[in-house]
Amino acid sequence: MTRTGKLAFFLAGTLFGSAGFKILGSKDARKVYTHVTAAVLRGRDQVMRDVETVQENCSDILADAKALNEAIAAEQEASFIEDAAKA
């Protein structure tokens, strides 16, 4: 590619870049950014509610599992005491 061709590509890129900045900074673009940001925030809030629900369910499951283990341990201890008494 010739030097003139490279210069033309550079100038075209600079021109499109400048136009791009003006487009990205326009009122319509800001409106789009605002709506996208609002949607992301709503999505984040929903995810956080879902996480809290899962955490609550996990806490309930953990408590139930601990109670079950305690009941099983008590049964095993009672069974051991009965076996020891028979012997």
C-alpha cells in the first residue's frame, strides 16, 4: 500500500472516530445508556432476591440436617445402651 493510501485510511479513521464520539455523546445515546443501565440494575436486584431465597433455603436445609443427625445419634445411643443392658 502506498503512503498516500495509508494516509487516506488514517484520515478516514480519524473522521469516523470523531463522528463516533459525537454519536456516543448525543442525547439519544445517553437515553439508551440510561435505559440499559436501569435494566441492568433491575436485573441485579432480581438476582440478589434470588440469592437471598437460596440462602434462606440452605439455612433451613442445614438446620433440618443437624436435627436429623441429632435424632439419629440419640437413637444409636439408646440402642447401644439397650444392647449393653442385655449383655
